[in-house]
Amino acid sequence: MATNTQITENYAVKILIVDDKQANLLAMGELLKNPGYEITKVDSGESALRCILKNEFAVILLDVQMPGLDGFETAALIRQREKSRNTPIIFITAAGKNHELMEKGYALGAVDYIFKPIEPSFLKTKVSVFVELHRRAVEAKKLTQSNQELEQFAYIASHDLQEPLRKIRSFSELLAKRYKGQLDSDADDFIYYITDGVTRMQRLIEGLLTFSRVTTQGNPLIETNFNHLIKETLAMIDIKIKETGSKITVGPLPVLKVDPGQMMQVFQNLILNAIKFKGQDDPVIHIKAEKKSVQGQDGWQFAVIDNGIGINLSQKDRIFKIFQRLHLRNEYPGEGMGLAISKKIIERHQGRIWIDSPGEGKGSTLLFFLPCQDASQEQCQE
Amino acid sequence: MNNDNRLKSIEILYIEDDPGDIRLTQEVLKDTKIKIKLNVVTNGKDALAYLNREGEFATALRPDLIWLDLNLPAMDGRDVLQAIKQDEHLKTIPVVILTTSAANEDIARTYALGANCYVTKPVGLEAFAKMVEQIEGFWFTVVKFPPKM
């Protein structure tokens, strides 16, 4: 319990007990008494339905034998209401184990049965399991929501930040163009620092925008031939490849369901990184994929292997964080966005990305695993 | 040939509320070869008054080209565009949308309303100057305008 108090103590979980006998209601209420629970007791199916309209319950304890609406009829009506469609119902009955009865209950959406006389610890445990499930569902919902809000925020912020920045940049550039060399050398320096800073900030914001767009504006996943995708990617960065004398070889690649635009972005980032962090020799890069099964999940493991400066593996997680750089800007320019964006894209595809290196100066290998999205095995065949 | 435009300066109506963008455009136009008279209004109401030569704009000349920002206070750029394109006398004036928005729905919607071209304001002085130059180059040397009424 203690582990969860931090996030759950600010609200009590609602439990509904329905039983036509006051004595039973009282007894069960006493039994379940817990500061984390808010217990509502009603003595008929009709009142239960009224309660459900107004509240969201973690679990409903429902007596089967009641005058008026009995437990089964009540359960059927509870299931018809949108709000309570998935609320767990535990039937409580004195009828003894009767298979026919139990089946009827399960068909109506019961999740469990408790037989009278009630064993106190048994009831408590069952209820606490459903309470815990409910709390987790609520937390998960909240997390998803706040994630979405954060992404939306990043998108709006970066979009709106661009506007004033555009102005600072244009006018400082205009200042530089008109007055460079006409003021003193200090002024020229200052103007340089302003334009340089603004240009960089702009790249950061563009990066942030791209980062937030990975999930907010991603395209649907479609069957994509990676052999074609790589060809297109290489064509896009052809100038850079030629300029740097890079040699790139590509092994046979699979067909997988992905967002092709995003996947091209990943390969472009990884290849440009391999070129940027080159060692003494011209870059030699090999791209390959092999079929793998990771934790029982079939998929493909891609590798981009280079002969560059390599990496100290103690830094291997840092490089995937947004805005993180391992080198001085004047050694290796860049804003530290490429790998963070790639990671987010791979995670959107339920995959994972990591780096391996035999050590500094010995090249590095960027690896990522993409699971086959469909259960259909075809997907995983070449 | 209906090229007497070339002799007098070319009239542009620039509908833009951002003083920075107005100034920047003016500065960039200073360096341009083509003789352009940039007339600026900062809201949609003034734009329509200008085009219809009402009030203080009674002596305004009919522009050869309209540059229109989409995000205007009160009467939005889209409304201004619609008003121009639904007006028998005004609809032949080419309208260039100049905006920061690169949203597909804005692009689609403004073309549907009859915009003649859609340009996203670029970042950086050089790119901005180049854009102005290209707009000029296209509209004032490549394109033939509709005859003046």
C-alpha cells in the first residue's frame, strides 16, 4: 500500500454495495472500512442504478437475491449504461455453488462470485485487487492525458516562439548587413553573437517542433520496402556523401509496416551522424538488418555500422536525450536533436534503439529493433 | 501590348498588421531594381476601404497586386480574401498570401477562396529578401496582369 500512497492519497476510490438487508450492508461496510475507500450502501437494484448515473465506482458488490430488481437484472442494466459498462461486479449470494447460476452471472458480466457466509479476509482481498486495478487505470489515463498535453504544449510553444525569433534574426541580420564595419569591432562582435545565438535557438525550436510532431503528426504505418526507403534516403543526402568521400553499403532489407517518412528521418539522422563523427579515415558505413526474436517478439534488428570516433559506452544513454551533446559545438556542430528524434520515432513503432561500440576511436554501431506489428507471420518473412 | 505598367511604379497593397514585417519588407524593397510603391494597411477594414476608395483612401490607386497576411486582428485575412474574390471589380487583382502558417488547411482553404498564390514567410533576412525578389520577378516580369479597368 505504502508504495502507492503518494499518487493515490488525494482521492478515495468509490465502492458500491447493494443488498436489501440493512444488517448485511452494515456488516460489509464495517468489514471494508478503509481510509482509501468511499463506500456507498444502497438497499435495492433501483437505487444502485441511480447511484451509477452519478458516480464512477471501482467495484460493485451486488447481492443476487433481492425483491424488485434482482442482482442479475440490475447487473444487466448496469452493463447497458456507457459509464458503467466496464465496472467490475462481484455477485454475493447465499445460494451455494450452483453452476447454472454462476454461468448466468458471468454471462451478465460478473467478474467474481462470493458465497455467504462471507469470509472477511477473502472479501477484503478481492475488493482490494479491483481497487488497485481501478487506481492503475485512472493513473494510466492521467498519464496519457498529461503526455498529450505536454506534446501539445511543446508544439504550440515552439510554433509561437518562432515568430518573434524570426524578427530578431531578420533585423539583426539587417543590422549586420547595413552596418558591419561601420561601427567599431566590438559592435561587429556583438552583432555576430546575436545572430549566431538566434540562429541556434531557431534550430533548437525547429528540433523541438519536429520532436513533438513525431507523435502528434505522425502518419499511419504502411507496408514499406526498406530497400527502396534506403535508396531514397541516400539520394536525399547524396551531396553530403560525395563531399565527405563516404562509402556506404547496404545489405538486403525487409518489408515492414512503418511510417516511411519517419523511418527515412531515422536513417538520415543515423547516417549523417556516422559521417559527422568520422575518424581519421573517410567514413565507411554499412547498413544491414537481421530477423530476431526479442522477448518472444518477432521483428527485425537494423544496424548502422561506422568506422568513426566511437563512443565511451558510459555515455550510451545520454546521447538519446534531447539537447544532449557529448562534444563541443565547434568540434562537432549540431543541436543534439537527431538521436532523440530517432528514439522517439522508433518508440512510436514499439521498437527500441541503442548504441554499441568497441570503444573510443573504434567506430560505433547504432542498432534498432522493430517488432512486426501484425501477429501474421507473413510480416516477419522477407 | 499592355505594358505601360512598366513606366510608372507598380502598386502593391500590403495588408499586414505586424510592424516588424512591414518594416522588413520596406527595407528589402529598398534594394530592389523594380520600381514598387508599397501601400500598407494594417487591418481588413482599411484594406476594403482602400480597394473601394472610401474615406481617407478616396484617391488610392487600384493595386496591381495584393499581398495579404492571414492573421489579422478583427476581420481575418481569410475574410478579406473572400470579400475581394466575391467582388466583381476587385476579383481580378491577383492576391498573394504571405503568412507564417504552413498548415495544410490554411493553404487549401485560401486557394479555395481564390488566392492566386500562397507563400510562407521564410526565416532569415537573406531568405526573406530572396522571397520578395522572387515574388517581384514572377509577378512583374513573368506574369501578364489583367488589363486595368
